[in-house]
Amino acid sequence: MKGSRFSEEQIIGVLREHEAGAKTEEVCRRHGISSATLYLESVFVEHAYQMRNRSFPAPPEAPWAETGPNLAGEAVWSKPRAGSESENGNRG
């Protein structure tokens, strides 16, 4: 995958220049980028800023954590129960 032509600092500088009031066409021509690139970078930076400053709640407890055993763990790790042997001796 091809790396970015601009560093993060350069991208932020271009976005700040645009936010300061420079016309989109001038900023794009001066830095050799398209208006679509300028727009997408501004959306990406805004989203990253929002995600960084967002506080996420703790994940909920698994619904089966308190209601019963882990069925996969029980099938693999538990000792055989009385009467769980099949006729041919295999556990099932």
C-alpha cells in the first residue's frame, strides 16, 4: 500500500489554513490536492478528534455469565457426568 505524500503535520497545516478562511481553490492549488481530498481529510480529522474525546461506557457483562455455565467449556473441560457415557463408550 502506498504511503501518504504528506505527513500528519502537513495535513493539519493545510486544514488549518483552510479553516482560517483561505479559499478552497487556492489551498488546493497551492498544495497540489483536489477539493475532494481536502474535504475527506477534514472529515477524517474531525471524526478522529471526536473519537479521541469520546468516553466509551464499559462493555456490558455477557448475558450468560451469571445465568449458567459456559457450554463450550463444559463440553471440552468438564469431567463426564454419571450416565453421560454412550453405549459404545464415547462421551457425547
